[in-house]
Amino acid sequence: SGVQYDYDLIVIGGGSGGLAASKEAASFGKKVAVCDFVVPSPQGTTWGLGGTCVNVGCIPKKLMHKAAIIGEDLKDARAFGWDVPEQVVHNWTNMVDEIQNYVKSLNFGYRKVLKENTVTYLNAYAQFVDAHTVKVTDKKNNVQHITARDFIIAVGGRPRYPDIPGAKEYGITSDDLFSLKYHPGKCLIVGASYIALECAGFLHAVGIDCTIMVRSILLRGFDQQLAEMIGDHMMGHGMKFIRPCVPTKIEKISDGEPGFGKMDSGEIVEGEYNTILFAVGRSACTHNIGLDNIGVKLNPSNGKIIVDKEERTSVNNIYAIGDVIDGKLELTPVAIQAGKLLAQRLYKNQTVLTDYVNVPTTVFTPLEYGFVGVSEEDAVASYGKDDIEVYHSFYQPLEYALTDRDNNKCYGKLVCVKSKGERVVGFHVLGPNAGEVTQGFALGVKLGAKKSDFADLIGIHPTTAEVGLHKDSG
Ligand code: FAD
Ligand code: NA7
């Protein structure tokens, strides 16, 4: 058509998916803009360009997890000859400052990369007016209308709060934790998502008193045997669990210290905490962006955008990727891959679709849990109990041997389908560096490796990855 638009493509959301898509599209000579705007959390926390992963997700999370690992290693250091003092203290604000400085350098780097790629960056909130027009509003309330032929929605999600008195006034979420300017003090973590357990794990390891309030199961959607092992390990290390329990009310009982609260549960539990961290799930940011004006269909049960296998929404020129889409994995590399491939299909005549199957992932709890493929429960549901063979073993990493740390608590499991020649459909490992271990094995699983292929491969000794080869049967 002869219609002139301001841009070929406007990407809404400058996170993992949006940045990847915009850079890729611009590299094919397209005129691209990215709108990225962070609505402050109820506690007033905001951050720079890059989205969840860089600012309030993977990056600060993994660095705090590393702080935890260093703390654990310090406990073992004397056994290896290091004359460290018996009492080593951790300084919360120093850790936060260092991590935030690094995050700010990443924010700066992303702006630079957009500029180098001639992508226009608008630090403004976008809302659809019609299928080719968005209204963008900046911090100073300046409004403009801009048009494009195509749109990619990559607005991600934000933490949810339980609907109870005091939650938003006195609670915090992962959006606030990683830049928290004060020591959190005694903590209550509400929820049993991977985010809840990861946060509890590193908070505990840097010396913070942690209680975790769990409504039902741990790590819904993950292999439940491994989930319970993670819970047992955390309990064994002194983290407290209240389970099953939900919070009903939060009150401030003393001034001065932020977030000092009182906690009433539906049962009889009542407790006092300095910080209450909610990690009860995330909601897609689809409610206030004008989708009803243009007819982009959502899944009514979770507010996520419904897309086809090409990530196209119900409106022809509008696509969606990343955490905001329905029924897919909420992971940074998934959003990046989807963004890149979508731009290649739109502007470079490519046809490759994002493959959402067999995506490896890792939960960075104190004992890390890496997996690829399906849980044992899901394998049984898909193939039937009789067609599943499980191989597993407990192991003790050599690194832990001198101090007998977590004696034989590490674990590996292969879930195989008998009728497919014992093809491995689930690989699970619980132990140090589980992410590093899982990444490599994921290639094997993706290529259709069988139990016999794992058994034939000779291990690297001495490593924890050796356990992936599972000689024992379950
Ligand atoms: P996001 O990165 O969330 O980006 C969306 C952006 O859009 C945000 O900047 C938002 O402010 C902006 N925005 C929203 N609405 C508008 C609007 N109307 N106009 C303009 N801008 C808007 N994944 C992993 O792979 N590994 C991990 O270890 C990991 N750990 C995590 C830990 C935590 C605590 C959390 C919360 C998440 C973690 N994730 C992890 C998930 C990962 O962060 C997300 O999957 C990823 O960031 C999704 O990218 P996205 O592009 O879909 O959205
Ligand atoms: P998840 O992973 O389902 O996590 C939500 C967690 O919070 C889960 O443990 C819930 O318990 C718990 N929860 C939810 N509401 C409450 C209330 N009101 N009180 C106490 N506890 C609560 O959600 P996410 O949005 O983080 O992730 C969704 C999916 O994305 C996830 O499955 C991953 O595969 C990726 P529950 O188990 O429901 O009892």
C-alpha cells in the first residue's frame, strides 16, 4: 500500500526479547523504534534499559547466588588450608552497590548498542490507539503518536501481590530486593516458585534469617521428587518452612525500619519480620496497553497474549514474544531466540520457527537444579507408567569431600521411554554447577540420545557432570 509509516517496526518493551528483535530487524536495514518504560514498583523502585533479566532477574539473581556460594566456600576454606577468621561477616549494602553498578553498566551498554544499530530508543510507555499507531508517554507526561507497519509486543510481566491488606504497602518483591538499600533483616518469603526458593537460598546464605511460607507444593510444574529434595536440603541448612499456609494480613508494628511487619495467616501462625518478600507469580503487562482497542486476543485465565507458531497475534501486523505470550517458557534465552528468528522471518525471508521444546533451564537454589526435557510426572502422563524407565544416582562431589558437606545429597536422574529404545526425555541434576552440566547434556537430549548413548560416553573425571552418565538404575 502507499501508506507511509514513521517506522517499519515498533517494538514495545526493551527487555531480552524486544532488544534482540529490534537489533536484528535494524541489521536488515529496517527503520525500528523500541519503547521501554519501567512503571515504578509499589515501593517506588525503577531501573534502566534492558528489562527484567538485566535489572531485576537473572543477572542480579545469579550474582547474589554467587555471593551465597562464596559464603558456603568460606565455611570450607579452613579444611583447604586457608586461615580465614572463624567469623566472616557479609555486608549487604556493599554487595548491592557492586551489583547495581554492574547493572548500570549493562543499561549503558544496551543504549549504546541500540544507537550503533540505529534503533530509535524511546524511554516512554506505549499504548495502542489502532493497529498501526501507538500513543507514547514519557516520564514528564509528554505524549506523541507514532506509527509503524509492524509491531512486536515484548512487555514481559511484573510480580503479583496477594490480595490481602498491607501487601502492597509493606511487602516487597523481586523488583525491589536486588537494589534494596538497607539490610533486609529477618525475612518472610511468601510463595514456592523458583524465584521464591532462589531468593530464600541466597538470603539465608548471606546470613539472613529466612522463613518460607508455602501454599501447597514446591516448584509447581517442576519434577516433584527434585523439588522436595531442594526443600529438604534448604530445611537441613536452617531455612524454616510454614506449610501449607497463606498470608491473610500484614500490619506495620513499628516505625523507622522499612517493611517491619506483622503477619497473620489463615491458620494460627503470627510472626514478626523486617521484610516480607512476595514471590507468588508474575502477571503479564497486557492490561493497560490498549489491546482491547485493536482486538489482540488474550487467554482470559492469565491475561497472556495468544500467538500462533510464528508468534503472530490475532491481529495481522502485530506479533508478541517472550514472557507475555501464552503457554511458553518464561526464560531470557527463549525470548531472545524468538525475537531474532521473528525478525529474520519478517525482514530476511527466513522460515525458521522458534523451537520451544527441550529448552534446558536451571533453578539456582543452594543446591542447583538443572534439567532439560520433561519431569517424571509429565513423562508418566504422556507415555504411561509402564513405558517409563528411570535411572538415577546420588553422588558426593569431590569438592565437598574434605568437609563432608551435603554428604550424598547431590542427585542425577534420567527419565527414559522404553518403547523408544530408552530415549532420554528427561535429564535432571541436583548439585553444584548444575546449569553448566545441563547445557551440554541438553544437546544430547535434543538430538534424541538414548540411555545407551549416555552409558557409552566416557566421563570427565573428576567432575560432577560425570553423574549425568548414570550407570545405576532406579
Ligand atoms: P522483559 O525482560 O520483562 O522486558 C519487558 C520490558 O518492557 C520491561 O523493561 C518493561 O518495563 C517494558 N514495558 C512493559 N510495558 C511497556 C509499555 N507499555 N511500554 C513500554 N515499555 C513497556 N530467566 C532465565 O533465563 N534465567 C534466569 O536465571 C532467570 N531468573 C529470573 C529471576 C527473576 C527474579 C525473574 C523475575 C525472572 C528471571 N528470569 C530468568 C526470567 C527472565 O527475566 C524473563 O524470561 C525475560 O526477562 C523475559 O524477557 P521479555 O523480553 O519477555 O520481557
Ligand atoms: P508460579 O511458578 O506458578 O509461582 C507462583 C507461586 O506462588 C506458587 O508457588 C504458588 O503456589 C504461589 N502462590 C500464588 N498465589 C499465592 C498466594 N496468594 N499465597 C501464597 N502463595 C501463592 O508462577 P510464575 O508466574 O512465577 O510462573 C509461571 C510459570 O512460568 C511457571 O510455571 C514456570 O514454568 C514459568 P501454588 O503452587 O499455586 O499453591
